[in-house]
Amino acid sequence: MNSVIRIALQKSGRLSEDSYQLFKECGIRFDYGTGKLKSVSSNFPAEFLFLRDDDIPGYVEDGVADLGIVGENVAVETARNVRTIHKMGFSKCRLSIAIPRGETWSGIQQLQHKNIATSYPRLLGNYLAGEGVQANIHEISGSVEIAPSIGLAEAVCDIVSSGSTLLSNGLKEVEVIFRSEAILVGAQTISDEKQALIDKLLFRIKAVQAAKN
Ligand code: PRT
Ligand code: ZN
């Protein structure tokens, strides 16, 4: 039987360009863009699915995809049963707590019984539990940084990279709770034939990464 590995990539977003570029540098050709949701490589036994990043861990857990590239923050937050195969070294960012710029920060205990807005309730909840802080976590799916200025929360917990979004919303970063980068995830069980293809792919990825360092 001729196996083909299915790889889930983010359709369009902060992971996409680097993911597409990586496969190109690995010499694996496939078409993307133009609204395509699926593409078969012309020179490697791989099929690519283009999805929203949040859906990737679930597709991999269910075995619909054999591999996926996703932010570690999303992989942990979705808590799907997938294994981390490799760190990709791009889309680096951090998940941080931020408060209004004019306020003083005396430490995480300051958030005891306060309201915190986030799209990452699990990661935040685990962190606060570890610190012994009980807070009200308000889960919102986007524009988290606006929450303090509209009176929804005293603090936010969101992804930061350059820090300019926090700055332009009058917030300051006070505590990093998680550091993230893109990771290659895979299903917990895989056939020997597919594992051989994954090993071949991984060999090329490592060679591309080594050439850059
Ligand atoms: O449509 P889809 O659901 O697929 O995409 P998405 O909008 O949910 O995700 P996307 O493309 O924004 O991010 C994908 C992944 O990239 C994230 O899960 C992170 O792992 C990683 N990443 C790296 C980032 C950032 N940098 C980043 N800066 N994800 C989000 N941001 C946002 C952040 O939420 C905030 O609004 O950018 C803003 C902060 O950026 P700075 O530079 O102003 O600090
Ligand atoms: Zn998303």
C-alpha cells in the first residue's frame, strides 16, 4: 500500500507563511492560496489541509490529519491528546498578563478576586491555581485588550509579540505566563509506513533548520 501523510496547516494567519515556506525549503511542492482547502504534493507522498489554527489539534487527535503545525499556546489550550514531534522555531510569542499602564504592579496576588479577560482560560486558570490566586476569568474570543477600558476586567491575559498592541491600548505587560512557538504535532498512534514518511520529513526539516543556524 502506498501511504500518504496528511498535514494540517493554518489556512491564513501568523503561522501560514512560515509553514508554507518551510515545506518549500524542504523541497516539498504543493499549491495553496486561491481558496483551496486541500492540496496534494506533486513530489512527496503528502496531502495538505488548510484550516483555522484552533481546529488543527482536534483534527490530529481524531486522526483526520497525521500531522499539524500549530502554536504551542493553542495546542495546550485545546488540551487535545496529540504529541509534540518538533519545535519549529517560528511564530514565537508569549502569553502575558497586562494591566492599565497607570497602575502599579505588586505581583500576581494583586489579581485575587479580580476580573481577567482572556482567550486562554485554561492556560490562565492553571497558572493562577499554581500561584494560589482566585480570579474571575472572562473568556472572550478576540479584542481582549479593550476589556479594561470598557470596564469588563481589571487585567487581560493575551498573546504578545512586539508589545505594540498593549501599548496602543494603554496597557503594560506585567507577567509572562507561557512562552510559545509553532510546533509540529502528531497523532498518538501511527502506522509504520506513515512513521517512515514522518521520519523522512523530519530529516529534511532538521536539515533546513540546521542550515539557518
Ligand atoms: O484564523 P485563525 O483562527 O486560523 O487564526 P488566529 O487569528 O486565531 O491566529 P493568528 O494567525 O493571529 O495566530 C496564530 C498563532 O501565531 C498564535 O496562536 C500564536 O501561537 C502565534 N502568534 C505569534 C501570535 C502573535 N505572534 C501575535 N502577535 N498570535 C497572535 N498575536 C496577536 C495577539 O493576540 C495580539 O492581538 O497579535 C497581537 C499582539 O501583537 P503585538 O506584536 O502587538 O504584541
Ligand atoms: Zn484561531
